[in-house]
Amino acid sequence: MNPTAVTIFVALFLLVTVLGFVAARWRRGDLNQLSEWGLGGRRFGTVVTWFLLGGDLYTAYTFIAVPAVLFGAGASGFFAVPYTILVYPIVYAIYPRLWSVARAKGYVTAADFVRGRFGNGTLALAVAVTGIVATMPYIALQLVGMEVAIAGLGIRMDVPVPGIGVVHDLPLLIAFVVLAVYTYNSGLRAPALIALVKDALLYIVVIAAVIIIPVELGGFGRIFAAADPKTVILAAPTAASLGPQAAYATLALGSTLALFLYPHAVTGLLSSASRHVVRRNAVILPAYSFALGLIALLGTMAVAAGVKSMPQFAEGFKAFGNQYAVPALFVHAFPSWFVGVAFAAIAIGALVPAAIMSIACANLFTRNIWKEYVNPAVSPSGEATVAKLASLVVKAGALFFIIDLPTKYAINLQLLGGVLIIQTLPSVIFGLYTNKLNPWALLMGWIAGIGSGVWMTYGAGFTITTVVPIKLFGYAVPCYAAVSSLILNIVVSAVFSWLFNAVLRTPPSDATMEADYA
Amino acid sequence: MDTPKRRIFRPIHLLLLIPYVAMLWVGSYNRLAPDLAGIPFFYWYQMLWIVLGVAVMLPVYFADERDEASRK
């Protein structure tokens, strides 16, 4: 354990804790309203939204898991870069419509919109449950990020407590209780304010890392020369298979299509003050993608630095696998005070999205399960209370996830979440442009998509392999299961919509008008 | 009062498709040379597209904002 690094880490952690509580008073609103607690009053301007979404989408997963793949498997992990390039034209072109209709109708979640657009509570329930289930492993992923950072500092995770015995993951539990309390107290304002600190730290660490480490290692030429020549770029297609290039493209495309269907992304977008803010952010958010690309290269730098064979890191690699590559690289390359800063950036980088994700799940539970099925007469302040309590339950669920599940390749959990959440695309995205799809047909498509997606991922031997080859005329096309299952979903939704509309002729039950989308 | 209906689609929006062609066609950039300061082509080319992706959104953004302002 390094006292300097730990002191700086703890000090920064305390700073953001204070900010989390102070945030309740920032741009003060009535926190007993769901749109105030859960959407920050829809008042965030371009700059705050930029920090909020940046902190929300580029998470601890960015710091840990993406370089871990480059470290372990080479070029294929770099798909995160095209993924975060391709997401923004979609945000730009499509999401101002969602923002507008949500503002006009008071929608807080994507499922609220589906409920209004198609007049079908069952479909909205499916969208809401998908959102909650897909987000749980994503929150767990943030915890893994925090765990790796805490362990990298050399802090003991299993702490004996007098009267109770040894408590596993105690530092993590403490951090999470603190997070839960200020999220409960301040709502979306807390991660918005903390995101300012997180991103400032992130940029400092990234810039320092990509200047200092390549110099120490003798330049990028030497770094890439040390990498495995077979995986520096992707393997070429063969006569029997399109190979890793198809996997790469479909991983990028599937992740892109999934990202802004996630509840935390929708929450971040809907909290902005206008559709112009949404557009401007689509144009300026790629700055984070650049940081992401540089962070990804840390994985290759860790290979060149040879951290895996250094005895002082053996324990960390044993516990966390390749996810320990970046922490080990930081400890190896940085002076100890800066190790404290870097690890604080990772841990705080986990807090911001974890808070937003739990708020987004809480919004879904409150609006689309509690209000729809349990207590339709719930008052506005009752809604806020239910949401606050739900945010606590969601976090407890995520804790259970990481304590009980193997986390060596956390990125696979996130890719599985993508397979699930992408199945809401026809209802949400197509729904923004047409009400002619039949809600029961959309539900059938959703079932087909979820069923085939889960079957493909688990069919590959419960290893949570998410890239599954599709056989086309004897030619294998490796394809991210999210993409192939989405195609099936769309086909089923379209065919049965056509059939139901032709046979039943039920008029659409649409609570929105075209003017609401402008 | 009688504002013309806003068009959802305008031809300039086609610019937004360019990054998809460039990035999903993996074969076009899956190579080592030419490198940039030791970074293989595969990596720096995709990083470059972050900037180019913004570059194709900018004209669309200004056209849309001008269009909406003229309808107010």
C-alpha cells in the first residue's frame, strides 16, 4: 500500500462526496417531483450536458475493459473507437425528436414514449424491463472498475470487522453506500456536478499518460513492435469465413445502435434544456471518443511495458485478469502521487455512470411498473419517493451481481446487455417516425429478438460469447449477436404489423401528434 | 400561424451516412502502413475519423439550425 497515492485518492473521493450532497442545492428545484429528481428539471445547457453525457457514456469500463481487450487480444478491442464515432450521427438525426415529444408530453423514460405512441402498456412494460435488466450488469461493470482501482492502490478488500468477522469488498461497500445516499438525496444533479470533476481528472490523466508512457517506452514504433504481430491488425478473411473483420464491424454497429437505447443515455439526453442542446452535444461529444482511443492504446503500451511478467503485479492479474493491465501500467509508470490521481479518476469515473444508471432504472420502475400496474393514482411526490427507493434497490442488485458472478471479462457483460437493449429499437426508434407498427407485432419481434439473442449467446457454451458466426451458404460470417437478433426482431415486427393491420384494421392508438416531435 | 411543415429529411442529411461507410468497411483500413509516428495505419486512421465524423456533422448542423431559425 502506498500512503501518498491512497491519501490523494481518499481526498478526491471525499471531495466528490461533498459535491454529491451540495448538488441538491444546485439550480434548486422541488426534488419531490420526478422530473426534478430524475431529470434535473430538464434544465441542463450545452456544457453541463456535455460533461454529464461524457461522464455517463465513457465510464470506468472505458478505462479498464477496452484497454484490457487490446492488452489481451490486440486490434479487435479497438472497435470501441468506430462504435463511438458512429453513435453521434444517430444521436444528431434522431434524438431531437425524442427530446421534443418527451418535453411536450412530460415523458421521463423511453417506455413512457412507447406507452404514449402505441397505447399499449404491455409493450411499454417490455421496454422498461429490458432497460432495467440490461442496465444491471452495466452498473456491476462500474463496480468492477472501482474494485480494480481500489485493489490497484493496494488497499485490502477483505477487512476484518470486530463483532462481524471478515467483510469481503468492504471499501467497495463503503463507496457504494456513500453513492447511494447522495443519489437518493440529490438525484441527477449529483452525478452532473461530480461529472465536472471526473472529466477534468480524466483528461489530465489521459494527456499525461499518452505523453509520459510512450516516452518511457521509447516511442510508439517500439510499443507496437512489442505487440503480437498476429493481432496488431485484424486477420484477413479466409475462403470459409469473413473472419474477425466482420466481428469488428458488427460489434461496432451493434454497440452503436444499442448505446442510446440504454436508460442512462436517454435520461442524460432528456435532462438537457432544448433540442438544440441535444444536437450541439452530438457534434461536441466526439472529443471523448478521442480520449477513448488514446485510453485504448494504453492496453498496447501495457504489453510493451511488460507488466504482466512483473512479480509485484502477479496478484492483481490473478484476481482481475487482463483488466489489471492499466492499473499495473499506471503504478509502473507514474510517480505515486499521480497514481492516486489516476485511480481516483477511474473510481469517480465509476460513480457518475453508476448514479445515472440507477436513477434511470428508478425512473423506469416508477413510471412504467409502479404507476402503470401498482398504483395508478400515485401523486407526483409519491412518484419521487418511489423512484428514490428504487434507486437504492437497483444498486443493491448490482452489488449482488459482482459479488456473485465471475468478472474476469467484464466487457462481455456489457455486450450481453447490448443484445438485450437493442431489441427495444423498433419500438423506440421506428416509433419516433411512425405509429403504423402494431404494438403486439412489436412485442412479438421483441420476443423473437430476445429469444434468439440469448439463445445464441448462451448456446456458445455459457461462456457469454457474444460474437456468433452466421452460416450463409456455407460461408461463416462472425456477427455480434445483437445485430443478427435485431434483424430477426425487425422482420417479425414488420411482417406481423402488416398482417395485423391488413386483417384487424385497428386504428393506431396514439397520444402524440406530429407537431410534438418538432 | 400557418408555418410550413418541417421536413424530417433533407438531402444534406446524407452526409451523416459517410462515417458508416468508412468505418464499417473494415477491409479498407485493416493494414499497418503507412504508420504515423510509429502508430500503425489501422489505429491512427480510425482516430482521424473521429475528427472527420465531426466535420460531416457540422455543415448539417448549421443548415438545420438556419432552417429552424427561419421558421420562427
